[in-house]
Amino acid sequence: MKKILSLAVMSVALLPVSLADVAHARPDVTRMSCSQAKSLIDRSGAIVVSTGTYTYARYVRSQRYCDRSERIRRQTVRTRDSNSCFIGYICVDVRNSPGR
């Protein structure tokens, strides 16, 4: 019983460390060069990245990574060396987009 209790206490104690690691797992494009950010999207196909202190978005390499009801929209972001770097696309739901 003591062994189970000590394992439970240890698990709870390590939980904040695990949650902190998850929070930092998302790549931050503002700390990358434009070419590094573009390469990340190209290699991954689709990935969620940080685009600022409290912002993030999912970027894709092509239409293939979007749902059938979505279309791609060209997207630029701020990177370490550029204020407007084309890194890939975002998926936009055509049913809810303006001009439909």
C-alpha cells in the first residue's frame, strides 16, 4: 500500500513538469528564419505552430491536408528575419467564408 501511495504522490509531483513540456512542444515561427519556418511546414505537411506570445495556427503544405469542405488560403507570418514570410496555407471552411 505504501508503494502505491508513493507512486501516486510521485506522479502528481511530476505532472506540472509534463504539462510544461507540452506547452513548449509547439514550434515558434517568430524565433525561426523564414526559410526554417517554410521548411518546417514543407516537411510536416500540416502542423500547429506558435505565431506570437498567445497565438497559434495550423499551417498546411497543400490542399491535401484540409477537409473536403475547406480550401487553402495563402498565409504569411512574422519570422525572425521577415515581417511577411510565406510559410504555407491555412484551411478555410468554404461554407462560412465571406463572398460565398
